Amino acid sequence: MRYTDIAIIGGGLAGSTAAAMLGRAGIPTLLIDPHQVYPFDFRVEKISGDLQLERFGRTGLAESVLRSATLDGENWIARFGHLLDRQPSRQYGIMYDDLIAAIRNEIAGPAEFICNKVVDVATSSERQKIVLSRGEEISARLVVLANGLNVGLRRMLGIERLVTSHCHSISLGFDFVPVGRPAFPFAAMTYFSERPSDRIPYITLFPVGNRMRANLFTYRPADDPWLRAMRRNPVETLNAALPRLRRLTGEFDVAGDIKIRPADVYVSTGYRQAGVVLVGDAFASTCPVTGTGTDKVFTDVAQLCNVHIPAWLATDGMGEEKITAFYDDPVKTECDAWSNAKAYSFREISIGSGPYWQAQRWARFLGYLGRGSLRRLQRPQASPARPADHFRQRPHAADRA
Ligand SMILES: Cc1cc2nc3c(=O)[nH]c(=O)nc-3n(C[C@H](O)[C@H](O)[C@H](O)COP(=O)(O)OP(=O)(O)OC[C@H]3O[C@@H](n4cnc5c(N)ncnc54)[C@H](O)[C@@H]3O)c2cc1C
């Protein structure tokens, strides 16, 4: 039997971040995950926006981890084939496996990584027991369940998943390459849907190293033939769905595999229990279209590791009243509610029918156009949508190191 203060089950974004934070705080921690190196997985591929970066900053890891990512610097906002705005932008592109590797690099003693799978967990208001697949047992004061979508261990504890929206959206990830020219004329671009009937809220193009990565989202059923068409003839299918995208990108091709991933929106139930706390996707998911899953992860982990765990360890026991303080934390509940509301409002504003949603779409279009025009007036030198090859020339962060 090994003894520790904190046992974290799952070394994805939430678990690895928590382990690095607790190690820095000098709290004995074991992080358990079956993969020594996180395998390729289509999940978040960029950390972006001031709010998300601020939330990442609260973990204390952002600065070092983002050195492995690619900063865009400017993002074009476009719709109907028109460039509406060229926003200064802080999108840091990084593939999920590289993100987890960079975070795990920050894990230092007294936090340790154990490469194994947890097969059993038993909790109480005093000590918790975990069993690994190799038979080893771990005794911890607290279990942090950060095992993402895997429901097996939660069921053992009587925690269930309530799906509030089945196949809420589908995300597609692929490499987007210029044809007949060395580079695209933009560092990054967000292109909004042309027609609600296409059921595409937007496509976002952003640099990851020397590649231009595309994340395309759609509100379609998982068996929609359109997804098969995207796999077989991605360029033709995309051009049919967003016919004026090419005006801005020029001719393009799709390289490599197309990753397609449906996402449910769910929340856990029965989680208020002694000895165990759920973070990240293990607690609740959101819709990838909102780009707020990592906001939830960083908020959960920062509040847990900065505020609650140090307070819980200061006194004996790990009763339900301690754990409940985390779930009722106003910073966490506000972030969860904001993200969840966005999952539904984004869908409505993208595909909702009727005059109200049509008006909302036009208001958003005019808002971007207005901001873009104002920016052009303020910075006349930035006004022409000048093809630039700065993206091609910008080396990947890792190449610069
Ligand atoms: C397609 C897609 C696109 C997305 N895009 C965005 C985006 O643009 N912006 C954004 O903010 N968010 C986005 N998200 C959401 C974001 O990726 C997730 O919220 C986040 O990755 C969740 O991290 P996690 O650590 O909770 O789960 P995971 O990363 O899934 O980690 C779970 C870990 O638990 C481990 N595990 C499972 N079972 C066991 C066991 N029995 N024992 C030990 N370990 C175990 C697994 O090996 C894994 O390492 C996206 C999600 C998807 C699916």
C-alpha cells in the first residue's frame, strides 16, 4: 500500500494540470494514467481569448506551457466571403497530445506520475483506497477524479451521467493547405456560416507549428451522409457548404486524416460524496463549438488546488461538507453556467429559424463589420486585406527554441 495526500485518476488536461499545481504547492500527490505519453486525440487544439488565457494563468502554468504553442497574432473574421474585421488575436495553437506533454513536463516532486490504470476505488470520510490494474493499492486522503469521458469508475461510486443533449454538435479537425501558392493570406481566420440550413456555426483556421489547422463544427446527426461526404471529398463538400470561403482562402486542399467527433452535453449526478471530487469532463461536458471546455477545466483545477485542497488538508477528515464547498464555489458555478448557456445559445444563433434568430445573426454580422470598420479608421495602415506570407515564415515555437 502506497500512502499519499492526493490521488488523481486521469492525466488529461485536468488531472495533469492539477498534479503540476499540487507538486508546486508541496502537496504529496500521485497522478495515475494508463498512458506514459498522452496519445493523439482530437480535442481542444488552441487556447484562446483573454478570459481563457487568464483562467489558464491562474494555474501558474500558462507561461511555460504556451511556449510550446503557436501564437497567431491576428485573426480575420469573415462571413459571406467578406472580410469583416482583422482582430488582434491571442490564439495559441497546440495539438492536445503536445499540450498534455507540456503540462506533464511541469510536474515535479512531491507530485509523481504512475503509468497504470485504476480499476477500483472505494471512498470514505477518512481515507480513500485505489486499486491499480497491476494490483498495487494506494491510500489517499482525497481522490480527484479527472478521468474524462470514462464512466466506469464513476458508476462504482454511484455517480451517473445525465445527458442533457445527445450529439449536440459534431467537430471536424483537419489540416488545411493552400493550393498554387505557398501560404494563406492570413495568420488565422474565423469564418461564420453562410446559411443556417448548412448547420455549420463556423470554421476556425489557425496555425499549429507550420501547419494551418481547421476546426469545423456542425449541428447534424452522427449518421448524416454529409459527414461521409466530408471524409470522402472534403474540398468539394466544404466548398458546397461554404461556397464563398474560397474568396478569402484561395484554392485549398485538405491533408491527412479528417477527425470527426460527436459531442454530448452532460452533467454528473450523485457526485456530492465524501473523499472524492470530480473535475473537468469527468464532472460535466460542454459543447466544443463554444470553445469553453478548457475554461471549465482551468477554473475547476485552479479553484480546487489554489483554494479548496489546502483548506481541506489543514484539518482531519474528508467529509462531504468539505467536498461540497468545491461544487458550490461561486467561481466554478458561474463558469459552468456560462459555458452551458453558451452551448445552447450558440446553437440557436447559428441554426435557429424565425425572425428573432435571423435578426440576431444580422446583428452579429453588423457588429463585426462595425468593429472592423472602426479598427480600419483607427489604424489606416492595417486597412487593405493584403495577402501576406507571414504565416508561412513564422517558425513554430518549438523550432525557435
Ligand atoms: C472535438 C473536441 C474539440 C474541442 N475543442 C475545444 C476548444 O476549442 N476549446 C475548449 O476550450 N475546449 C474544447 N474541447 C473540450 C476540451 O478538450 C475538454 O474539456 C478537455 O480536454 C477535458 O480534459 P479532461 O482532463 O477533463 O479529460 P481528458 O483529457 O479526456 O482526460 C481523461 C484522462 O483520464 C484517463 N483515464 C480514463 N480512465 C482512467 C482510469 N481508469 N485510470 C486512470 N486514468 C484513466 C485517460 O487516459 C485520460 O488521460 C473540445 C473537445 C472535443 C471532444
